[in-house]
Amino acid sequence: MNNKKLLVLLCSITFKILSDEPKFFKAGHFYSEPRLAEKWLTTIDLEFEFGKTTVGYNNCGMKTNILNIYGDENIKQLANGVPETFLKKSPNPFLNTLFLEETGINFGKIQFNGKFKVSEMVLDYYQNFSKGFFSQIYLPYFFKLNIYDINFDDLSSPANSKPDANYQDWKNFVNNLEKNIANYGLSIGPICRKGPGDLLLFFGWTFNHEDTEYIDFIDATFKAGVLFPTGTKKDLTKVFDITTGYNGFWGVPISFKASFGLYEWLTFGGHAAAIFFKDRIETVKFKTAFEQNGFIKLASGPANIHQGTNWNLGLFIKADHFMNGISVILGYRYDQKNRWVITPCDLETYNFDVVNSDSMLQRWNMHTINFLAEYDFESERCHHLPKIQVFIDIPVSGKLIFKTAMAGFTLGIDYEW
């Protein structure tokens, strides 16, 4: 390869984001079409996207604030069932016995509110070999995962504090909630994360068939690989913390895509994909009473963690180069993460059923509409030029997710060696 071709290839590398990894806090990106099977074809894409929201969907699929998707925070019950080693951390014993007081149903409950921002960059590199085989490297980097402007609404009142609780004592406690929760080694302050996500390495096989009678072509791609836990891990001292990856878990991702063409410009296709995770033992926060609910948990300990499988399905229709190198895609994507199962190592202290009743461990799902517009600079006279793509991904419904629409742009290149 001469120096001029090398310069064209390198100068075409720009920033891209590709959402092969489903996340509850942002819309999934269009999953891409089947891979071309040209021998020694190299594809380099870089994408950048961003989004922000205050809205999420709760377990009933109803809109609410992002910090209320798991329901009201039951502060009154926080100490219920918690071992003494955790309770004695606080010099203020008010919370430690509050769950024993007889009160109205909403006493001691609060609703958290907050805002969310995310910006991300992804490098996506494909290398074809012979006979349709290829490899792929996918590496995301999060510039910002930010939860901020956190506040709460107190659902307690003098009326629902009766007959046992002292309402003024409660107000003194909740008005200094951040300081009082900090006594237990926890922070309910804002979150600002950045760093790499999880690295994915794939090997696959792709098939392009054009010797057809009634349709233009049939394409299909299958790939499988390894998810390396290069992302950040959850900080247990930060109540609202979000990780850039899957919290240190190794995974096995697989996917299948297929499409067919009509009228020399119209393409229909779909995909199915999953990520399976390896169990691991680590320290986590435990729910210690059925009455507890929300982000805050005082107890923690080692446990075997079974992270639920990620699934996603999608369909798309594409108008391919229908006008001077312009293509548009309209897609639909469904993402689901199965429930987590946590088995505490100390089952005498922590009840299995109580721990796994935590609403934060339950299955979530997301329905997303994808829209993309692409301009391809390549022509019959001039090859190896970049493609420019703009897109928007909009969650339209779901459960236990943030409703974060993502917008961004892509620059990429295909190069045949």
C-alpha cells in the first residue's frame, strides 16, 4: 500500500458511538446491517453521541423522574433487619429504631428527583479475511455519565406520623438527610463518571448472495466473542453510582443479522443478539426487609452474583442511495435485561428471598426507534472516501429505564487492501 492510500485511510478515522451493549440509562443505537464479505475489507468507524433527560419509566411502564423508577424510597425501613455492625456506625440512633414505630403508610417515605447527562465515543474496527470470515473490535469511552441536581420530596406529614412517631424528630432527620446517611458511609450526592466501557472482541462469518431470481440479494452475518470487563465498577459508597460497563463481569456476546434487497434501492432486515455473563463473587449491597425499597441500602457483604442475560431484537427498512449518495434507515430495537440473582454467602444473616425482592434487580426492557441518514462520498471514480452519518435514537416505552434519547454523528471508511 502506498503512502497516499495510507494517508486517506488514517485521515478518515473519526469518532463514533455504537450501542452493541444495551444499557438501561440510554437508548440503544441501530445495530448495523450484515457485514460485506469482500476479502480483506477493513472498516473503521468512530462515532460520538450525547443525550440528557429527567424522565424514566417505572416498573409499570409509567413515566416518572429518573431517580424514582424503582418507586418511593422507604427511609423509615432502612434499618429493618440490618446487622448491628452497620447500625452502630451512626452517632444518631434515630433511624436505627424508626422502623419499629407504628405510623401511616407514607410516613418516612421520600421521592428522589434528579437529572442525567451522557456523552460517549466508540471505536468500531472490522477486518475481513477470506471466505467470509472477519474479526471486530468494539471499544466505547464515556466522556460523561452525570447524575446531578439531586433533591427529594418528603411524603411524611403530621397526620401520617401518628400514632407513635414524633414528626418534628423526623423533620430534623430528613432535613439533614445527606449528612445523616453519610454517617453510615454512604453518599447521596451527584455522580460524575468517565472512562472506558467494556471491550468486545468478535469473530464471525458473513454471507452475501446475489444470484437470486426475485429479489436483489440476501445477506447474513453471525458473530460471537468475548466481553472483557474494562469498564468502571460500581462504588458502593455512592448511592446513585452508574458504571461504564457491566461492573467487572466477563461475558459472551453473540448476534445474528440478515437482510434482503428489492428494486435496487430498498432493503429490509433484522437482528437478534444476546450477552451471557459469567457468575462472580463480590461484595454488594443487600436489601434486608421486604418493606425496604429504593437506592439506599445500609447492609453489604459477599455474594455470588448471577447477572441476567441481555437480549435485543430489531427490524429496519433502508432506502439505499436513493438520492445522490444519500441513504436513510428507519429501525426499531427491543432491549431486555433479565433479572439478577444474588446469593449471599452468609444466608443465616441475609434472607435469599428478601435480598432478591429488590426492585433494582428486576428485569428491565426498552423499546427504541432509530433514525439514521448517511451520505457516502465514494463513487466509481473515487474509492476509499469516508461516509458521514447523523442519527437519533428515541426510547418510546419501557420498564425500569431512563428515557434518554441519543443523538450524534458518525464518520467511517471501508478500505479494500
